[in-house]
Amino acid sequence: MVQHLAAVWRYRYFLMALVKLDLRQRYRRSVLGIGWSLLHPIAMTAVFTVVFSNLLGGGDPTRYAASVLASLAVWGFLRDSALLGCRTFQANEAYIRQSPLPYTIYTLRTVLGQAIHALIALGVVFIMIAIFQQEMMVLLRIIFIIPALVIIFFCAWSIATIAAYINVYFHDTIHLLEVGTQFLFFLTPIMYSRKLLDDKDLGWIVDANPVYWMLEMVRFPLLTGLWPPHELYLFSLGFTVLLAALALGIVAWLHKRLIFHL
């Protein structure tokens, strides 16, 4: 891990140039530019708020909209990091064949690009809270979610790295992830509250869902202005450490062979 982080720091200017290149290519000649990254989560939030706020959200449209948008930002970041991570090595094959950089730089390139979009969406949540709740201490809430964002970022990087290596050897990985993430979306309290599952004695589904821990680390301080329960940090950090260890093990095992399978 130390070696990979040191390599990232050493080649940070190259990495940031790749991230900027991705953003320019994605939004080239676009009218809204990077604003398009907000269109999907905001549109989904609007639909969920109009249709489900009274049915599933407790009847407070503002709080429900802020909760859904924050959840979609984190969920979209984790999902897209996994799905786009599958194609990372194929997309960066030219660089891989020409330079001996650690391959984890390329998965980090993918994750950083998605992180920018997620942070923009969370910025809209901050604005919603400040305006509709007339909350002037929104900056304090930003401080509360920083540890959660760091954990989520490393979790996404680990997921993208694992998916990238596996997809080189098993090309159906991305299709399996697309199906799996669709199921996981409906099993995760995003457009509904956890209470609906608890009332049906199905709370164990939420407790066993690592994505819920990640979402709640962000949603709880944003909506309440309080630190989230420390158990959320322990569970999320433990899960991230396990993923990071698995990613490093896969890198050590497959790093030298990967070039022959691209």
C-alpha cells in the first residue's frame, strides 16, 4: 500500500492530466458541460420526491429530497467506480504498454473522475439544506462528513481495482456487476427509509449491507447536524480494509501477467 501511494504521489501530475483529459473528452462541445453530471441524480430525486415522499419518506419533501440526492451521489459513485473500473485497463492499454507505471494509477484515474461528479451532487445537497432549513451551520456538517468521504473513496478505489483485474480475465464481470448493482439498489434504503424494513422484521438486510453503512455515514450528519454513530465508521472502515487487502493481493498476484491478457 505504501509503495502504491508513493507512486501515486510521484506521478501525481500525470494522473491529474489524465483526469482532466477525461473530463474534457466527456463534455467536449456540450452546452451544460459538467452540469450534465447532475442531471440524472437531480431528475431521479425530483421523481422520487414527487411520487414517494409521502408514501415512503415520512411526509417531509425537503428532507426526503436531500436524503435521496445525497444517497444517489454516494451510490452512483460506488456503482460507477465498479462498472467503469471494469474497463480501466482496456481504456488505458496504450499507456500500460508504453510506461512501467503501477496499474493502480489507472484505476485511481477512474475513481477520481467519478468523485468529482459525486462531490458536485453533494454540494447541491449542502445548498438545499442551507436554503430550505435556513441552516447557517452547513459548513460544520461538511466537516462531519469528511472522514466518511475518505473511507468511501478508498472503498471505491479498492472496488475499481478488483473489478479491473477480474474483468481482464473474465469479461462477463461488468455484466454481472450491472445486474448485481440493480438488485442492490432496491435492497438499499435510498428511496425508502430503513423503518419500512424494520417494521417487517427485515432490518437484518440493511445491517448486512455495506452500502447502507456508507450512505448513512454521509446522510446522518447532513440531515441532523450530528456525528454519525461510531459503529458506522467501524463497520465501514473494516469493510474497506478488507477490500483494500483483497485488491492488494490481486495486484501482487496478477500484476506481471496482466499485460499478456489485454
